[in-house]
Amino acid sequence: MKEYQTITEVSGPLVYAEVDEPIGYDEIVEIETPSGDTKRGQVLESEDGTVAIQVFEGTTGIDRNASVRFLGETLKMPVTEDLLGRVMDGSGNPIDGGPEIVPDERRDIVGAAINPYSREYPEEFIQTGVSAIDGMNTLVRGQKLPIFSGSGLPHSDLALQIARQATVPEEDASEGEDAEFAVIFGAMGITQEEANEFMEDFERTGALERSVVFMNLADDPAVERTVTPRLALTTAEYLAFDKGYHVLVVLTDMTNYCEALREIGAAREEVPGRRGYPGYMYTDLAQLYERAGRLKDRGGSVTQIPILTMPGDDDTHPIPDLTGYITEGQIMMDRPLHSQGIEPPVNVLPSLSRLMDDGIGEGLTRADHADVSDQMYAAYAEGEDLRDLVNIVGREALSERDNKYLDFADAFEERFVQQGFETNRTIDETVELGWDLLSTLPRTELNRVDEELIEEHYREDVSAGEGETEEVSAD
């Protein structure tokens, strides 16, 4: 291990030093400042006798008199099953006052790419307890399903609700399979107030016992944000593929992660891509998202719910745009629904889960799930179109049939999507609520549901009681 005092430049989060031997990419570096402080960093670039080092703790106090030591290894995460219930900072150090981590082993945070041949196709249901997701955009084990939000929308509350409620229903566990469930929560660039809310909720509900939390705060160095999701995913892979857990990884906020990439790119004077973001951002995001999945010869699974805030609510912005290309759908949060007091404000029409049909079909006891979802989606879409027409011609000009669809759209938002952030609905309760709403429509309109299911589940008393339908709408 060689030590150098050859720092030539400090630029933002980067330190440049001259070396006389080859240095590996991503190698870990220790920098000792003249005051005696030691900071860790990582080699970002190495060529022509010069290395660029990104410093995790920030470059304050580093000057040309500082010493640089190259450790000859990449950054590793100490992993053990005892991490469950622990809270770490964005660099993987415990901050909960508990004992030091005694690892079973240390894993490279970059991870190992999953051989496509070894992947098991995702087709088993994860229950989040949120009807707008479970009923209309079902999450399955091994999927990556992001939440697209906006500034000021309660995506943190939805993230906490999912982390608190997500589970694998026992009836959906494969025969002989251990259905232990764990949550990895990675927060990047959040405020101290948000961090306190997260921890209070985890401790109040007892969810911390089955969780590992990584916290990178807004005043922590931006470079640390590029490490936090990799630490979280390395921990998830260990629990899933070595210990057999079904792991749900919630990452918030991916926009802060991408801003850190842009900051580092600017410090390196790279040629910027779209809106100033690095041209390699697609590849970088794919390296994170593609770590979700299942393996044929392993029992566990890694499922991802990355959360991002779209700048200016623009879904064509590079961050949501690239994320949408890589992942299998998206959950869209909606500002007009939020202004109406709908919690969670999920707009199911632009939302999508591409693997939904595989997660709710054969093998489940809820054979009517797919039909109910399709019919509600079609009815709500028609009700939304009619709302635009009402603004032009008025409701009195519409037919009785059209008015029923308008009532359905109101009831769908107020009873199905609206459930609050503390309510945990099973998938059976979600499907039953769907039948309650569909029964407000005439039977002849249910053209996407099997006739046998209509005979079994259609509520004649609801469809006949038109006053009852109006009461639902008024509520």
C-alpha cells in the first residue's frame, strides 16, 4: 500500500493526484488531511499517471499537503442477517446507537450481473395493501416498478405505507417455500425532518424489525448518494439469494441520485447530455434497476420500488423518461387528485404494471382479479372522458347511462383509490370493493367480465338502488 502526497487539484467533490503505478477503477482511497482527519474516497478515473478521486465525506480540509493511500480493493458492504432492524448512514455505517456490524462476509457493492438464463420469470404476487396498486397495477416478486411523483406530493407517505404493509400472502407462497419478507429502505438526499418522520413511523409500527434502513441526508456529500443505493441493493441480494428472503427495496428519491451524477459530471468537466445530465445516466440507472429479479436455483427475490420526483411534473424529463425505458411500468401520482384530498393520489390511467397479468392469473384463489381490474379501468376511463364533455354541454345533456359512468368515476376515486395512508387492505377486500363499484353499473355494461363471475358476484341490490349510488357519489 503506497502513500502519496501528490495532490494537484481539488474541484468540488473531486481530488486529483499524480501516481507512478497503475490504479484500479473504483479502488477505495483514504485521504489524511493536514489536521489529522481521514476521509474515504473512490477512484473515478485513472489514466496517464493521474487519478480522479470522488470523496464521500466532502473535500473540506483537503489541500496539497494531504496524504493519499490506495487500499487496493473496491468498496464492500459488510453483510449479515443481523442487519435487519438496523439503521445505517449513506456510507453503510451504523447510526442507531447499536453495536458495530459483525459481518458474515463483505460483498462488493457493484454486485454481480444476473445471467439472463438464470433468471426466473416474475409471476408471484406481492401485496402492498394499497388498492390502487394491488387492484389495478399489481406488483410481483422480482419486478421493478417505480413511483413517479412531483414536488410537494406525498410520495414519502406512500413509500412508508408500502414499506410498512408489503407482504407475501401465505396462500401465494410457493409450496414448501419460506415466505419470510424483508424491506430495504434507501433514502437519498432527504431532509432531517423527513428522516425523523421515517424513523418515527418505522419504530411506531414495528416495521423496523424486518427492515434495513440507509439514510443519506440533504446536507451529506452528494457523492455519498451514488453509493447509498448500491449498499442497499448489495444487502438485498445477500438476504434474498443467500438467506431466502423476499426483499422489497424502496429507493427514494432517485432524482437526488441523478442530481449527484450531474454534479460529479460537471466537476469532471464532462460533455453533458440532455439537460446537463451525463450521457451515461441510462447505463448507470440500468446497473441499479437490473439488480431486481429472481434466480431459478434460489428461493428469494429482490423487488424494487424506486421513487422519483419529476421536475416540473414533466414525465418527458430525462430521469422519468430513462427510468420508464428500464423498468416494467410506473405508478403515477397525480396533483389534481392530491388537491381533492385523495390519499394516496394515484392516477391509475397513466399507471402501468407490465407484469400484472402474470401475477394475478392462474394459481391464485382470486380468479376474478384480472376481469375486475380490466372492467374498472375501462369504466373509469369512460367516466374521465365524460367529465370533459360535461364541461362543455353540462350534465343534464347526458344520457342516464353516461351519468352512471360519471357517478362510477367519482365513486372510484372516493372509495377505491381513497383509503388513507394508514389503511391496509387485503387483495380480497380490494376485489370485493371493486365488485361493489361495478355493481353500480348495469349488468349489460360489464362486457370485460366472465358471465359466471357476474352471476356469482354482481350485487343486484346496489344496481337497483339508484339512490344508494347517488349517496356514494355524494360521499
